[in-house]
Amino acid sequence: MTRINAMTDLTLPPMTPPIKRSVTIDGHRTSVSLEDAFWRELAVLADARGQTRAQLIGQIDHTRPPEVGLATALRLVVLAETRAMQADG
């Protein structure tokens, strides 16, 4: 991690630009752009549930509100699950 400002004591994680990947949901191909950290965490979450990453993405796609984009929904799920795991200790 890189420190950006000693006054704010903010440490940045490694960063990558979004990576576009194709996924198939209900037989339809779509593209999703996410940063590598989110792709990796989605794989970890899917593995913990005994699913493939594509299955987890499909499940999230089916349960997200229509006004929320898929990439946003995926990021919010990763954030919520990460927070839940931290709270569980």
C-alpha cells in the first residue's frame, strides 16, 4: 500500500484500471468492467459459496434493483460481504 499524505494518514491499496470481462447470464453475454480487486474478491466469495464466479454474478444480477447497474451491484456486494466478514472476526 502507498501512503499519499501524512496529514490525512490515508493509505491506498494497489490500484488497477477497470478490467472488462464478458460474462454469460441466462444465456446472454454481457460485459462488466471492474477493478482487479473486485474480480478477485468475487471469485473468493463465489468459492466460499460453492459457486462459480459466473453463478454468483448471475445471482446478484437477478436480485439487484433495475435502476442499479450490474457493476455497481457487484462492488456493493463485495463491500457488504467484506464488512460482514470483518465484523464476524
